[in-house]
Amino acid sequence: MELLEERKTIIQIVDINEMTKIKFIKPAYLGLASGSITCAYFFIFYAVEKQFFFNPLVFWGSFLILLSAFGAVVFQYQNQSFPFIIALRSFFLIFFLNSAFYNFFYFLMTNYIDVQLIDIQYSVIKKGLESNAILLGSEQQTAWKISKKELADNLKAGTIFFSFMQGLPAGFMLSLLASYIFKKD
């Protein structure tokens, strides 16, 4: 009888560990999937017209992919408890992987696949400054002016990695907000 009780306890511990593992793995898969889809999304716009790669609407539209992955996690927990900390961990893991994929893709695109993207990005920045000249003061315009060489230097691995790291606090805040909204204790 004692042996049977011990086996039941061991089985329950294994079940709890498996549940935790599954709940952690699914957000990882969603993060990898959303990162891959984000890269494909940008590549499609690149294939259609290279300037679309730097279009602000395309950039902000890519957040719908991230939010869809968040929605998939919420849907996964629709009939279960969804504690704040699990929600935060899930959402931030998805953001982290999505952002890592995008930044790596951006690095590859601008440094190896099509180095002409630097010229296109430079012209997009220049046009943006010219079209917003009325809104920006001369001080701000001077601060935003950048040479092609400076832009090319900013697209190296270290700078893109630093940019990725700078985006993580914003991703954490987004994950925090989503966790607060969708938690179910």
C-alpha cells in the first residue's frame, strides 16, 4: 500500500513537471513561428518593392503578427487559470524570440543579401527629413542628419545587437501590459 502511494506521488510530480514544461514550450514555438512569419512578411514586401522594407506602415503592421502570437497564448488558456507570472513569461518569451529573429534577419538583409538596402534606407531617411522639415526645428534636423557611412556603420552586428537589447525593456512593458489585461487567477 505504501509503495502504491509513493508511485502516485511520483506520477503527480511528473505530471506537474510535464505541464509546466508544455506551458513553457508552446510560447517558445509561438515565438519562433511569429519571428519566422515576421521575417517572411518583410521579405515579401522587399520582393515587391525594396522601399517597402522601410515603410513605417509595413513596420508597424508587423506588430499584428506579434499580437496574434499573444492571442494564441491567451486562446490556449481560455478554459484554464492564466496566472500573471505565466502570462508575463509567455508573452515576453514570444516578444524576445520574435525580436531576435527580426533583428538577425535585418542584419543579414542589409549586410549580406542586399547591401543596396543601405542606400534605399538612406534615401528614405532623407525624404522623411525633407517632408517633415516644417515640423522639425533646425536643431532636430541637424541631429537626425546622418551620412551613408554612419548609416552603414550602424548596421553592423554589434550595433544591431545593441538595438535589439534596447528594445527588450519596451517588449517587457508590452508583455507586462498584456499579462495584466489577460491574466486569469
